[in-house]
Amino acid sequence: MQIYSASPLARARQVTSDVLAVAAIVLFATLGILTSTLISALADLGRGIEDAGRGFQTTMSDAASTIGDIPLVGRGAGTPFRDASEAAAALAAAGRDQQQLVHTLAVLAGLIVALVPIALIARHWLVRRVAFARRASAVRVLAGSRGGVELLALRALSGGSDRDLLAVSPDPVADWRSGNAVVVRRLADLALRDAGVVRG
């Protein structure tokens, strides 16, 4: 399968297009990672809340145990501290939930920033590259088939530029009709060149 045109100018354009497509893909992948990293930094707030909640929970739990062990005061005096410890546990859980949410959002945002443009670039690039390869392969097969040269010559007559046709022959249509082998071959070469199969 022919991936690049035989024409140096067309091949240079195709290679440039490939390099630009790869560079754009790398750029958007980097932007996706950067976006994910920046959003992930917001999880620090959740970590702070979780740490503060856990610390306060431990303090209140210890206070409830200490007060509950004091004679005459009784276990009931530790109830407010146990309640505060439970509230601190809920605060720590909220901090963990916030971190998880930020992590999920960071991954999703990074994927969207990277994958949407990459998919569009890859689709556009692949459509053009596959179209060229298919056309070049089909024209190459046609050139080797019986009557293929005549058909390619006809294709050149119907789609070639006036300047190119006149460079082949002063009257390319008449020469094609009369079966002039040299002119037919040169016309077919125009079609092959146009498809990128041979150098121009």
C-alpha cells in the first residue's frame, strides 16, 4: 500500500501534515494532563478538611473517654464530646468525598480536553491519508489491468489541465481516439501522476 505520493512536492505536504497532526495530538494530550493536574490540586482543600475532621474527632473522642472515666461525673457528661466526635467524623467523610469528586472531575476534564480534539484531528488526518492510499492503490491496479492504460488516459482527458494535455499532444483527443500508443501512455502517466503513483 502506498502511503505517500511519489511527487516530491505532494509528499512534502503529506509529511508536513503528518508532523503537524502528531504535534497537535501531543499538544492536546499535554493540555489534558495539565488540566487534570490543575483540577486535582483542588483536592488539597478536601485533604485539609479530612485531616482537620479526623484530628478533631480524635480529640473529642479522647475527651469523651477521659470525662467518662471521672468518678461521680458519669458517662453522661461525655455525651456532648461523643456527639462532637461524630460530627467531626462526618466532616472527615465530607473531606474524603470532596477529594473523590475532584479526582473524578480532574480525570473527566483531562480526558475531554485531550480526547475530543485528538479524535477530530485523527479522524480528519486518517480520512485524508486513507483516501489517498485507496486511490493510489486503485489507480495502480487499474494501470496494470487490461485496458487500464486507455481508461487512465481517458481520465486524464476528462480531468487534466489544458496545459498538461497540450504538453502531451497538440490534439490529445484525436490521438487518443486513433489509439496513438505514445500519447495514450503519456496521458495515462498524467492520471498516475495526479493520483500520486508516479513522480511528475
